[in-house]
Amino acid sequence: MGKRHLIIAFALCLPFCAQAATPSLTPLTPAQQAAQLRAVADFDSRDFAAALPIFTALANLGDARSETDLGRMYYYGLGVAKDQDEAFNLQTEAAAQGYAKAEDNLAEMYSDIGAYEQAFNWYAKAAAQGDARGEDSLATFYQYGFWVDVDDAKAMQLYQASAAQGYSVGQNDLGSAYYYGLDGQPDYASALREYRLAAAQGNPHAEANIGSMYMLGTGVPVDYHAADYWLSLSVKGGCGCAFTDLGHMYRSGLGVPHSDKTALMWFQRAAALGDAWGENDLGVMYAFAVGTPKDDVKAVYWYGQAAAQGNADGEMHLGEMYRYGCGVPQDDIKAALWFARAAAQGQVDAQDALADDYRMGKGVSQDDAKAAQLYALAAEQGYPDAQVNLGYAYEAGNGVKQSYVTDLKWALITRSMLEHKPLQYDPTSQYNPNEIDTLTLLHMSIDLTHLSPTQIEAAKLAATAWLAPRGEVLDASLLPKPRRIHWQLTAEATAAILCAYALAKSLQRRRLAISRQGQGAMSRERGSTGLI
């Protein structure tokens, strides 16, 4: 889930309608009130030419609501030439009167230019007046720690307040807060309830979230027909993430006929809407010639588009293209840079790749300690290669205190996981990650002569303690063979293996992003914390 700056696409998320019918602060005559209602109706029907003179006249009288609506027209160039300065002036004048909608709009405008302190302050003012959109947006500041310390309890309280007013974005975001366990453990039943409330109002992000829950079987039985229904509704609402998920359904034949070309079409449509996951997945299709001829240049372009939105998989894939010189000149420094950005978001493939760079001094200064730290992060996420390399580090004492017991612990974990729960992969892909895992197993044999029976038992206990909470079982019969086998691979073979492994893991995870795009925070594909 890739993080971006807060609220970067406000113009994309607002419906083209006037502000909600909140009483004006300036006393208006009955005739002026009637004129204002006509202007609002004209605005909602996109007759901006008719609305403009009325809003202008009333704004000149100091009417806060008219100033607010006129400010939006200048901000987006609706029926008038864009004028950011005039938009700020009008919203500021209305906000100075304590008009909550203007305070909220002003906060969004400050967010657009990266002035987050001012944005936070104006959101707080709007939320204090019970403005639902202000409450929802302020919640994201607390959830993601923008300008303030992370405060999940405060974020949850604000999401609940926003949703309680029937604000569909707030309902969707509250659903995602439940989904990811913002207040503790995930609560899928409550998440689905809130998503349904938002979907009942036609919120396309909520529709897509429901579709994803059915597609992934999260909190509900897997139901591809229901997934297709909800995702198709979301597509009609223009939610790019729904296009992406439909692409995956066709890519893997989930409830629909398998078709790489149809999957490609959905990814292209998602990418055209600026959906970061769609952009990344379109890059994968071009990089691996799935449903289209191989085109590394196009792959680099779409990975770059996704990476520009802070999509972690896009950053990782772009790093791989630079590492191996695919579609771009080979550049270890740029590769390490993109790996570092993705690794900072917890992207497991990038953590492992960056660890390799630090271990070998490729694109970065050689540093065994940093390599071990990164291998540990990826190993804890269950990444087999990182577990093996972390074991190597403990065996040799590279960057960590030498420990044969810890080495054996990770070997047992890796072997147990791969033996009893092979990686799931896209059945239509030509790349089988389990073949790569076989190589991993051969690559991790350990010399047990360094270990006493007591130490072997200690390693088994440590491995069991790691596996049990993850629903895995230690198989003591999988004790590694008595000597390591080191494989020497050509650069081309290594590149092919790592690229194939990254693709398989990426298609397996389809991680549920908690990023925001539009009227909220971070790269919000489906609402503030919507699923992917």
C-alpha cells in the first residue's frame, strides 16, 4: 500500500454540485434566496453560465455560501477562467465568517499545495462544527500521522462521527477502518455493514470494496458472481480500482472465462483513470508479455506512473527494471533508490532486494548490518529468500551476532512453510514460484555438526513459536541436510528468477492498500483506506 502526500487529487473527487443546503450567514431577501436556489440548481445541472452572475452578485453582498460556491467555480474553472488566487480569496472570506463548508474547502486547497499545517487547522475548524467531510478528512491526518502524531482512537472517533451523518465517504472510510482493525482487531462484519451503507448511496469506492471482499473471501465466502456484480457497479461510477480488480478476475479466470487480453483491457482502462494499481499491473503485463507483446519501455512507463503515486509495487518493479537494465539503462543507484522507497512502505520484495544491494554493495555502500535488518523485515513477512539469507547472516555473523541456533530456526521456518503451504500463484502465468522455492530449499542446507542436541531443540522451539501464530506447523522431519549447497548463477539466470519470483508474489498478494486518493489522504483508490 503506497503512501502519497495527503489529499492530492481534491479536484477529482468532488461532484460537480453546489455545496449542501446550509443556511447563509448573510441575511438575504426572499427574492435573493430564490435567486440563490436557482443558481444552485443551475450549478448542479452544469449550467455554469447561468449560475455565475447570481453567485457573483450575492458574493459581492458578503453571502458566505455564494462566496464558497463562486470560489469553487474559480478553482476548477467552471464557467469562468481558472483563478486560484480569487478562489482562495473567496473561500477565505467565507471561512472568516465561520462557514464550515468554506473552512473545509480551504483546507482541501491548502492540502493541494502541500501546506498541511494550514490544512489541518481548517479541517479542525470545520470538524468542530460537525461538518461530515471535515471530520472524515481530519480523521486521515490522525490515522496517517500527517502534521500530528498518529492517533488511531481519534481517527476512529472522527470516522464514526462523519459516518453517523450519512456521509458516504465517511461510511466507506469507517468501513476500511474496521477492515484494517484501526481500533484493534479487524472487524469484517462491521466493515461490510459500513461499505453497504455507503454503496446504497452509490459510492463507487464502497462498491469496489464489497466486490473485493467477495473476490478475496475476506469476511464472507468467496463469491465471484457477487464480486463481478459489485465491481461492475463500481466501474459504472468510474472507480479505477474496480477496473483493476476486474482485470485480475479475467487474468486468473475467477468466475469469468480466463482471458489475458480482456485483463489487459481492464488494466488499460484502470490506468487511464489514474489508478495506481492498474498502472502497475499494466506494467507487469508489458514486462512479461501477458496478453500483449513484451515491451519493456511501456512497462517502465507504467511502473513509473504507479511509482509517481507512491505505489509500492510500482516502485519495486521500477527498481527491478533499473537493476537489470530492462527498458532503461542499467543503473544500480536508481534501482536501490526505488527499492528503498518501496521497502519503506513494507513492500517485502523491495526489502529483500535492497538487502541484497547492501550485502553486495550495489548502488549503496556495503553494509552487512543494514542488509540483515532488511532481511529480517522481509523474513518476518514470510519471504523465503529473505529467511534463507537471514540464516546465512546468523551463520557467518554478518551484520548480526553469530548464532547457529537462529540460523537453524529460520531454516526450519522456511522449510515448514514451503513444504506444507506452497506459494499460491496465478494459474495462467508461465512462472511457477514453487520451482523457485525448490531452488531455495536446495540453497539452504545447514551444517548441523555445529549444533548440540539442546541447541537443535532450542531452534525447533523458536521456529514453532514463530509458526504457530501464523497457522503453520513445524515439521521436525525437515531438518536441513548436513551441508550447504551454494549455487552459482549467471546474471541473466538470477535476473529471470528474481523477476519471476517478484511477479508471482505480486499476483499472489494483491495487497489491500490503505492509501487514499481524492477527497481524503494518500493515494485513495477506493476511499481513504479502500481495498485493492
